[in-house]
Amino acid sequence: MKRIAAFFLAGILLCLCACSAPGTPQQTTESSTQPEAVTSAAAADADAEPLVFRLESLPDIGTRKQGAVKGRFFPEYRDTFEPRDDYGSIVPYIGSVFYYTSNPYPGEDEEDSYNAYTQPQYRYGLMTGDGRIVVDDVYAEVYFEEDAGPAGAYCMTLFADRGVKSLHPEDADTEEEYEWLWEHTPDEADTLLVSADGTWSIRVPYDKWYIFGETLFAVYPSGMYENKPEDNKIMVYDYHGRLQYELSGDPGNMGKPADSINVRWLTGDVLMAEYWWSAEEGRGTGKCFFRDKSGKPVLETLEEAGNCTAFGAYVIVEHAEDRYSLVDLNGRERFTSTYMHTQYLNGEDILVMEQNGEYRILDTDLRQMCEPKSFKPYLKALNGELVYGDVQYYGEGSNWYLETDKPADMTTDSEDYIDGRYVGCRSGEDDIILRDKKTGRDLVTVPYADIPKLFANGELAFFYGLYGKKTHQDYVYSIKEEKMLLEADTIACYEAGGSTYMVFCDGGNSAVLNYTTGEKIYQKVVE
Amino acid sequence: MKKIPAILLAAALLLLSACGAQSAPETTRGTDAQTEVQTARQTGNFSFTTDNYPRMGGSLANLPLGEAVTATVLGITRDEADELITFAGSTTDNYKAIVDGGFDILLAYEPSEEAKQYIADSGVELEMTPIGTDALVFICSKENKVDSLTLDQIKQIYSGKITNWSEVGGADAAIKPYQRNKDSGSQTLFDKLVNLGDDLMEPPVDMTVGSMIGLLEAIADYEGSENALGYTVYYYLTNMEDDKLATSKILALDGVDPTNETIGSGEYSLTNDFYVVIRKDAAEDSPERILYNWICSAQGKELVEKENYVAK
């Protein structure tokens, strides 16, 4: 925690020393109204009159805006979202925080003790972009799907309890608290999707959703452990919240609920829905269904022994061990292979496949990205370019090549594509370096974080902190100003209504800042 | 040890608001009635600037006063003033911060016992002058039939001896007595004025509320809150969050409604002062000492009253 305090103190010092941003208030009394006034105590003559501040009269400074919270869209408490056309934009906020001990009964051994740490669980609500509360804090989790329609959509898990609870961190790590949390653990199969412009919402009894082309998305259950076959639904909606069609019941005529459902989409707005039934002994059964935007089948149901994988406009079907085929949407088998493996690198899907004893690297148009290799290539990204390695053994002796077969210098463990200009490079075990590919400069090294995501037209880099240690921190770095803007227990960035919002919470205190306007639209302080 | 970051978070907000969005258009000016900032002619021999302005913090209920003081002496808008001051964290944290050098001046309610001990242990002496009076008020749902409680009834409720609203003239329903976190200013006030000592019941885990607004929401906003009882400070509720009074109400105490008049006269009995605070070793010509003196002056008192506080 000292690290956090040091960071913020450094930030404050920076602010005090260097910050003279356009929005910084300027003293308006430097006019002729007080030409003789001393503004530096040190400059005062020791023999002079005692320094006194006095005004002829109090100025009219107006009245104060009401409330720490800017207000409510509806005067009364709300635990359900009501779509409307006049919200403008919708932004999540953190209304309260629960702290609980992840393992309240640690054993004596070191590992158990390490795992017994206090974790926050946040409860979210929704507000308008100008800070008026639309739904009180009843959601357990919020994800933003930026591709869900023109405005994007928030996908939220409903909290099981709507009662008030806000505990101070120091009071958190009690057994009672832990028990309370379990009693109020959100029901994972209760999801709400809300358009970021607030014009539509869908509440579904499922916990999975998948963006399905530019105009549709699907929601479905993740597991069928106790469900009936008729619960095997995949529901497809448009971005006005209207149900378009559903795959329902027992599409594979298996007479029992699927053990898992997986949804992906193929180029051309084709939904690929994979159902899997495990077998008590031997292989299970997988069936893959394909539907167009209107729900019409576009390809015969495929049966597989392994699984189906979407690859551009093609499907990779694992028939049995060491037998794969790549099938187009006409049902034509384009390749068969003993090895097919897809990777997502540099923003695109890449296929590595074996054919006639050689390994080929293909893009989603099935073009070869380099000459066939006699070894199974291991793919990585370096400085925004694809490299492949002959990695029979990790460590010394590995050879790395660019796709042009020029030797590649892999000086870091890996580099991940962020956008055309920036890459994230792993350093050491878990540190991430944000590197400017154009200048070759390392902008910032962030400890224990994931590859950053850019916001505000590339001005901000958001680093999601990795779990696995006792404290979790997220970070926002200003690429524009080349300084860390924020470190907090949790941060989320959202683009809504033309603004970039930072929603964050530290030490139980939460806030929402509109980065684009510089306006703080919400703040809640644990007094 | 989340307390210090609680204050620092607010400082970070200040930073972000002031520095982070340089591409942003002018934000505070021109957005409301504060567009035209009047500046008053100075008649003293010292002028405050944003560079020499003391680092000011304090209790949340004193935030409007902090804004008003800052806006008045610097000739800026309230929104601009809000970015220069830090009224976050508990009252206890704020006292610790002025001892540790994090603040130069406080506008704050009385320190908790923990804060007093911290001050004593540090060897730092503080100079405090009461500048106004506030009151501890009890609130319940507007739907509740009860309009008034006696101090004795409140003591019995919070010591667990009265548990049903019917025992104090209300419906037959269990009382849900909320409490605040122990280092809050409201709890300090409750502990001092209600003075239950060890008789104070241990609150159920879901009836301790970590923020002032959280408590108001507990009483005012939530389904099932008609049986809740809570407390806060009068100024905060009636001047900063009075929309909560649409669904909640302030209970009279021993038949006396809290108003600025009854609080000022002492007729409403659960009152306490709030203070302007600096370190005693602040130099006579230091900006914080000069501001302290001004806040304690007649003009400072006039501003306290103008902000609808009960001035001392």
C-alpha cells in the first residue's frame, strides 16, 4: 500500500510543481483591485504590518450544486434499467464495495496463508454521461462490448441482493463477512445487456453472449449441468433488443442437455453454434449448427469428435485424433490435415496446418504467408510483425524468423500487437512495456499487468492488472502527456457518446471522470 | 491502510481533472450560473493565489464552506475551487493528514478519540477555533408513523433495549438501526452526544454504512427501508443531499425539530461545533495562518452564515 501512497504523492507533487493545465483556475485578483498586495509571505518586510487578507465585501459566488452525486434521472430508487431515447449515453459507476477474505480459514502452510487475502467485490450501477443515476448499484460485473451495435453495449451480471451494504476495508476480513458474501453471490445465469446509448436492453437468464456480426448478437447458457434439453437455447437479437430467432430445445435430438454450448461467427454473418455432449466412456458427441441472419441453415449440421473452430469464412472440423478438415460454407472440404491450429496474432486469425509433411502458415483468405516449413512453426508477434520459430526446445538454440524468412531478433519474451503504432512487450515475468514502434522508445513499464488497450483516440493506455498476487492494481497511462494518470484498485475505461470515461475505485472511494471534458461526473467517498 | 490513499484518490481526481484532459474544452466556466465570477476589492496587504493557497481539507459536510472560502479569496468559481481542495477520507484521516503535513488547513468536525490520540502521540499541536455549529439528526423513512423520539428512546434503541417501532409509537415492525463506520465524523458525533459507551449495540454486519450518502440511501431509497433508523449531520442532509428528504424525514428530538435557529439556540440538544484548524507552529506570515485568521474574522463568520451554516 505504501507503493500506492507513494504514487499518488508523487502525482500530487507533480501536479503542484508542473501542472498549469488550461483548466487550472487563475487568480482573478491580479488586476488593479489590489496592486499593493503581497502574494508571497517570504517577500514581506519583517518590519511591515502583519499580513492580513481582507475584502471590502463578500463577492457573490453563487450557490452550490446539490449533492456529492449530481442527482438522479429518476427520483426514486431503481433496480431495473428502463430503455429510453433521452439518456444521451450510459456509463457504469461503482456504488459500493464489499471486501471479503478469499480464504478465511487459511491453514498453517505458506501457500494457504498466501492465498488468504482480502479482495474487493464491486457493485455497479448505471448513470447518464452527465452523472445522473439511472439504475442503483445492483450489478456485480460489467463488461463492455464495443462491437455490439453502433453504440456498443454493457453486459452485466445482476447482483442477487438489493439491500444496502458498504463496508470499510478494515472491517472486511471477518468470517461473518465471508458468509454474507456467499449468501449474496450473484446468480451467474442472470444477465442484462444495455446499449451504451440507453435505447434498448435485454434481460436474459443466460450468462454468455457473443457478438454475431455487425447487426446481431447471441446470448446462451454456458453450462447445462442441471438443465433440461429444452433449455439448450441460443437466442439471437438485433441491436434494438429484438429477438430475431432462437436455436432451441434439443437441436441434436440427443434427448439430454448439452454439457456445453459454444457460439462463434464466421465471416458473412454466419452463426456457428457448437453443442457438446460428453460420453460416460469413450468419445463424446459434438454437433455444429450454422445459421444466417434470419436463422436459416446455411450448412449441414457437422458432427465432430473434437470441436469446430471458426476461421474466417471456413470451419475447421476435428473429426478424430490427427484428422482435421477445413470446410467452406458450401460444405466443400478444402483441405484435410493431420494438424490444424489457429492463433490470433496482430489482429488477425492465422492458421498453421500440415500438408504433405510440410507446415504452412495461412491467412483467412487461405493465402500462404511464407514458404512452407519442414518443422512445426511456433508463432509470435514481434514489433507488430509476425515471426515464426523453429522451437523444438525452448531456450537456447531457438531460431526465429520474420515471415519473409529474415532472422528475427527476439530479445524479449514476446511482443503483442496493440495497434499500428504501439506494442506491448513482456519483460521479466509479468511486467509490460508499452513501446512506441515508430520511435522505438519504451514509454512506460507497468508491473504485473496485461497488454494495454488504447482509449481516447490513442491518448490513453489502460493496463489491466493481473491477478495472482495479494493486491490487484489497474493503471491508466497518458501517452499524450507521457505520465501515469491513475493507479487504483480497479479501473475501467469506456467510450460512450463521444467521450472517454474512467470509472475507478481505490480504498473504497469511487469516481467517474469524463476524460474528454475533464469533468468529474461522480464521486463517492468512504468517510 | 487504505486511509491515506482515500485522500490521495481525491488528489488524483484533482490532478486528472486539472491536468489530464488538456484537450478538453473549458469545463467549469460557462456551465451554470457561476459564469460571471464577482471579484471583491481587497483591502488587506496579502493576496492569495493558486500558488500560495494552503492545501485545504476537511469533513465532507464542510465541503461547501471550503469551496466558498476558496472561491471567495481567489476570485474563482465554485467548480474551480472544488478542484483545489480535498474534502475526502474520514474526519480522522483528515486530522492525521494535517499532523503528517498532507494538509495546511482543515475545516472539520471534532476529531475522534483515535485522531486525538494520533495528535497526542505525534507531538504536533493544533490550533482550532470553532466557527460553526451543526447537529446530529436522526432520520427514518417518510412512511414511518413516528415523528419524534426522545434522547432516552434513542439510547435504548441503540443499546438494543427497544427493538420494535411499536414501543415508540410506531407500527409493529422491527427497528433497523443503522450505524456509521467508527472513524467517521458522524459516528464521532454520535458517540459523544448519545454517549452510550459500552452499551452501544454491535451493529449487524449489513447495518454499518461506510459513507454519508450510503446511509441516506439506506434510509431513503431502498425497498424495505421503512423500518430503518439512521443518523447524520443536519447540514449535510438539508443542504447537500436534501433530495433524500423526498423519501425520508428528520425526527424531532424531545419534541424539538432541528433548524438553524434551534441548533443555534441550543434548544435542539445534540449539537456540536466544527472548526478551522491549523498547526500551532504555522508562521504568522504563512498563508494558512492568514487564511485561518480571515476565516475567524467577522467576514469569515459572514461567509459561514451565507453558506447556511449556523455560525459561532
